[in-house]
Amino acid sequence: MYGVGDTESERTAFRKAEKQYKLYYQNNTKKKKQPRAVDLTHVLDFKSILKSYNANAQLPSGVSLAAAPQFDIPVFNLDKHPGFCFIPQALSVAEQCHWIRESLTNFPQPPNRTNHNAVYGPIHDLFISAKEKKVLVEKQNCLPDNDPLPTDLAYGWESSREPSATSTCKSIPASTLLRKLRWSTLGLQFDWSKRNYNVGLPHNKIPDLLSQLAKKMAAPSMSFGEEFQPEAAIVNYFGAGDMLGGHLDDMEADWSKPIVSIRVIMSFFSLGCKAIFLLGGKSREDEPVAMFLRSGDIVLMAGEARECFHGVPRIFTDKENAEITSLEQQLSNEEDLCYLEYINRSRININIRQVF
Ligand SMILES: O=C(O)CCC(=O)C(=O)O
């Protein structure tokens, strides 16, 4: 699912668009890195579309209003991409802050897996350990005998560790692990090596509040009487310069069945710094549409849109473009400053799927 393709795909329309928006630096001297200027005039901006729709009921060509009677906010469709919905500013600032806190504290907790599992095994309390400046230390021969950690853990937290030239213990600061956190999975756990869900892996249900929110937000994509069943979620964590290469999310659907029988949808919740999302067609050769994704926006992909390449080539972490002023205000109290410090240079995406 992840990764930018091979040399063949280097020349595709999708890859060209990725390169157009990706963060490149003008010069590579470490002293003053300046992001290369990017032409954003062709990036679809649903914030201004919403503004002009609210002001004069006008929509640009190619964008239409979705039938969403249960919603008191407009939901938009793209005429060329049946099954795709964009709900600008769907989450209130308070909701965004709630899901940012959850994504950093509870969602990466075992049995949920993260990208760190492969190297360190399950890691508990990563965010709080980073806040407390702890260090993850290899347990064998390194931690005191009376260490209270569960025996199944290969690594454990230590308050601080003086660097020692003679020590052979592997250790890594929690802050580094937090910066390198790329994904965590909720609900049914995904096995990246087999590119499939492994129902045998221990897992918790998708948290009720997230499940209820996903059901509500997915409603514009469901047929009458149907309800979205959130069974798995992937939380993606992006820092400056990170990107999610063009891919298809084709693991949940049974493509042997006629497309009409597949009602699996995915919903993407955006939190934190603004990003560019590319929505292509069924082939990488199809030119993608670029659009801004801001904190609180929701994207739905159902039906045919599920077969389309998509990706995130750019995150804007600079003050001018990140557009997170309202989050900054809401997270300015003492106990939230740790979340603010993380989110003002990051983006989180919660992406919820029905698997069966
Ligand atoms: O980050 C996003 O908004 C999109 C995430 C995505 O495409 C995915 O996880 O498959």
C-alpha cells in the first residue's frame, strides 16, 4: 500500500504531480534550508469553495453538492470521481483536539501495533515517556534485576541514562521514537508483511466514540438503510518532508465480486498541519486532482473512488501555511502544550475502514 513506485511509475501522471508538490529545498546547505516555491494555483480549495457556496450558493464546475440530509453542513462531490466526498470543517476544534490527544496517547498503546513493533516489540506509554524525557533501554543485561516491567517486553523505560563509552546496552530517547512514529493500527490489525488483516493478532475493538463518529460521517456514502461498520483504522503520523506515496487501498475489498456488491468505504480524518491530497484514477497514468486537506476536514472514498490511486505528497509545517491557529489557541493551556508542540509541526490522519 505504501511507498512510491518503481522506475516505470516515475514517469506517470501521478508521479509527476507528486514531484510537483513534494517538499524540496532550494539549497542543501544545513545553515538555511529554504523550501522551493510551489505553484498552488491548481490545488482545489474546499475552504474557499465552502465560503463562496455559503455566500452565494455558487460552486465551481466539476464540484457538486452531495445529498446528505442528515448533515447540517455541506458535503461536496467531484463529478469526475463518483464515490468521493469531501466534508470541509467537519470536526469542531474541540473534537480535533480530542482526537489529537487520543492519537498520541491511547491509539499507539498495545495491543495496537505501530511501526516500532518490528524493532522494539510492544511499547507502552510512548507519548508520556517522551514528555518525561525517558529513554527506551534494552532489557536484557541492562535494566536492574528488580525492574517491575512485564517479562514479555524486550525493552523498558528508564528515567535517564548517562551516555557511557563502555556500555553495550541499546537505548533510544522516547522523543526520537515519537518523532519516528509513522503509524498505529486500531481494531483488526494489519500485517504489512502479508499485506492483509490478521484476525489472529490480539486487538481491541475500534473505540466506541470513534466508531460512532465514523458511522455518522460516512452516512453520505451509504445507501438507504445501510450503516458503515468500522472494523479497522490506521493512524498515520506525518512530519515535515514526510509523504504518503500514491497507492490503492485494495486489501478490504473482494475484487472478485461485482463492484456494486462492495459497499466498503473509508473515511479519512485530517488533524494538524495542512496537507495536499492527490486523487487520481484507476491507473497511475490518470492525472490526479490536487486538493488541500486541513485540520478537521473529512474525506470519504466509497464505490468507484475506492479503486482510485491517492496519496499525500506534501505537509505544510511552516507557520504561514499550516493553518492551525485555532488548534494553537485551544491547546495553549499548560497540560496541552506537549500536544501543541507535536502538532504544530505534524499532521495526523485517522483512516477508518470496513474490512468485511
Ligand atoms: O493522509 C491521508 O489523508 C490519506 C491516508 C491514506 O491515503 C491511507 O492511509 O491510505
